[in-house]
Amino acid sequence: DTGVSQDPRHKITKRGQNVTFRCDPISEHNRLYWYRQTLGQGPEFLTYFQNEAQLEKSRLLSDRFSAERPKGSFSTLEIQRTEQGDSAMYLCASSPGVASLYGYTFGSGTRLTVV
Amino acid sequence: AQSVTQPDIHITVSEGASLELRCNYSYGATPYLFWYVQSPGQGLQLLLKYFSGDTLVQGIKGFEAEFKRSQSSFNLRKPSVHWSDAAEYFCAVVVSGAGSYQLTFGKGTKLSVIP
């Protein structure tokens, strides 16, 4: 069990560019979550996958955001036409199926800075 | 909708002193409650969780928390703080019955430890 991996750890991009983040969950976990954390705030839910199906999206997830989880393994989060307000830490978490009540394992996050 | 309030934005304690971090939740039924810790630039680590049963739960690193239904609280405690406990602490709630079991976080309490 190598934990939840996120790549890259840091990303600096110019406003208007597209960025993509990757999350590799714990292999036996079929639930995967994306959260966004801005400075001074707790993480906020963005979206949730069960296996390859994206089952829930927050209203925070504007049309510029898209997430995928092909084959129910790793997931990607893409932000198109980035804005300065997108600057945040993007956290990925995974959990076992029904046992999501037993806690969520978070990755170290990707810190995005839009300049 | 469920919500979590952490009244204290920043707490400073001396090393060796006791600690209590406050958390209040708003939800009609019994929630599932969590405490996470986040070191600077890092992801979230689960300290402890409460689902049911004994209202005093033990976690890692010597932390414990007590669920008090009458006060809608789930305060985190540690009898003797170590310098390495300096971090940000987040209380979170999961609403049972929601398909995604997403976490709703408080805004966090930053803990500073004086040597």
C-alpha cells in the first residue's frame, strides 16, 4: 500500500492555459474524490467517482473543470482556461467501497498557482 | 445541509500543556465525524473517527475526541502537546445516506506550539 499519489506536487501556469492533474488512488479502493482547498479554508468537495463512473459533481465544478477515471484506476482533473481564482490546493482521496465510512486516504495534493 | 464549525481559527499552547480543539456540527441525525491533521503543504491525515457506540474515541498520536450529542460537539483533546503537533486540524462530517459519502469540513484550527 503506497498510499494516494498525486502529480505534480506544484504547478504554476499562466492565466488562460489548461492544466491537468493526476491522482493514483490506493489500488483496492473503488471510490475516488477530488477536493479543492483555498487558503484559510477547509477542503471543499468537487466530484466523486465509483469505479469509472462519475456519480456526483459539486456546483463548484464549473464547465471549465472536467474529471475522468478511465478503467476505474487513476483519475485526472483538467482545468481549461485557468483563472486566478483557480489557485488552490487540489486534493485527491480514495476509500474502499462500502467501507467509505472507515475514513478516506488523502494524497499530498497538487498546489496550483495561476499567474 | 450539514455544516461544521470550528470556532477557533488559531490556538497557541506551550509544549507539555493540554489541548482541546472545538468542533460543532449541524445535522439532524447522528453524523459520522472525523478529525484530520494537515502539516504545511501536505495532505490530510486521519486522526480519529466516530460512527457510533462509545462516545469517547481514541486516535493516533495520543489524540482523543468526545462526541456529545446534546451539545452537537466533537472536541479533540490531547493531554500533553508535543512540538511536532503544530499543524492545522480539521473537523469533518459525513452524512449517512448520501450516496457519495462526501466529507464536509470545517475551516480548520491552526495549532502553534511554544517550546
